[in-house]
Amino acid sequence: MTTATYDRFRGTLETYFDRTAAKAWEQLTSDAPVSGIRATVRAGRTEMRDTLLSWLPHDMTGLRLLDAGCGTGALAVAAAERGAEVVAIDVAGSLVQIARDRAPSTLAIDWRVGDLLDPALGPFDHVVAMDSLIHYPARDIVTVVQRLAARTHGSILLTFAPQTPLLLAMLGMGRLFPRSDRSPAILPVRDARLRTLIRTALPDARIGRDRRVSASFYTSHALEVLP
Ligand SMILES: C[S@@+](CC[C@H](N)C(=O)[O-])C[C@H]1O[C@@H](n2cnc3c(N)ncnc32)[C@H](O)[C@@H]1O
């Protein structure tokens, strides 16, 4: 069972990433030249991906990894190159198609279109949700972590949008754009509140490493949850 808000936000994100922003997202996640702001976002995202990958075992042979909300698949490819058995899922089918086309054919990644919480995906050693949960309210983020923790042996690595004055100011500026030009709202969460909610929902879990990446127009905070 998912919550009504989770289902509603997932529907909005599917429309946005599958159609409205698919081209822009394809370009952002490629090597094609991009303008100043997008270049800082790309650099910040690369730093975040490298951080998350550095928290995973170097040799992932025999380990199952879920790339939850895989987008165009860069993290899934990097994990598969380390030997992981990767399931990469995204609700936006057009991004999954780009990921399939980009991935080296030698890598046996199980690409799926659907909900990252689909129980049919089975158990995992590691789950990574890079920037996939930043548009959900804190309580839904915690529900996702709780549901994934029930079938994850190793770690769940997630990122959230930290509630900082700078991010709030940037989001406020974003609201000045016409509605049609806007992406779904990023919902910032206070670090301390998220930790409290996770501890309450998962009293046996440990919160491990964390790291914030702030690169001008990209701000995201990574958290390691050890179920
Ligand atoms: C900001 S993008 C990040 C994509 C990728 N993780 C990356 O860092 O390049 C967020 C992605 O999460 C996906 N997503 C959000 N909620 C999802 C859900 N419930 N199930 C599957 N995918 C989801 C969106 O479709 C989108 O592609």
C-alpha cells in the first residue's frame, strides 16, 4: 500500500519526466554542451553520483542493486561495471529507453518501467535513490525507505533536498516563472526532521554517512540508511 500523496506525486513525475522534460533531461545527462546554470547542475550531480558510488563496495560481484528512479541510467551503468546485478527502474518510460540505448550492450542490466516500490523486484543488497525522492513530502520519503528496508540487506542510499535558506530562496524564484514552464516542486526537508522520522519508523536501522553537495543551482543531501 502506498499513500495517496505518493501515488499523486508519482503520477505528476511520470508526466513530467516522461514527456515535458524528457529532452532536457536527456541533454543534461549527456556530454552535450549546456549553458552556465545547467553546467553547474551537471557538475553537482556528477559529484553526488560519485559520492554515492564511493559508499558502495568497490567490487560488487554477486550483489543485487536497485537503481530506484534510474532516469537515463548513469548510476546503474557504473554499478554494473563493478559487477553488480542491477535492476534499474523508472516510472518515465522514455528515460528508461534512453538509458537502454546508452548502456554498453555487454552489461546485463534489467531495465524496467514502473514504480520503484514494486514488490516483484525482489530483495536487494543495496538500493540507491539519487534525487528520485526530492519531489515527495518527508513522510512519503520515509515510507519509501521503510518499504525498501524490509527487503534490503546492505544499505539504502537516498538523497533529499535539504531545507536551506539558499534552496528556499531559489525555489521562491522558481515560483515566479509561468506555471507551464515549471518542473514539479522540489519539497525541501530539514535534515534533523528526516532523521527523526526515519529513526521512528525504523528503530533498528542505523543512519550512517551523509554528505551535502551544493554547486550553485544544485543542492542535494545524501544519507546512508543501514536497515
Ligand atoms: C531527478 S530524476 C533523477 C534520475 C536519476 N536517479 C539520476 O540521478 O540521474 C528523478 C527520477 O525519479 C523518477 N521517479 C520518481 N518517482 C518514482 C517512482 N515512484 N518510481 C519510479 N521512478 C520514479 C522520475 O521519473 C525521474 O526519472
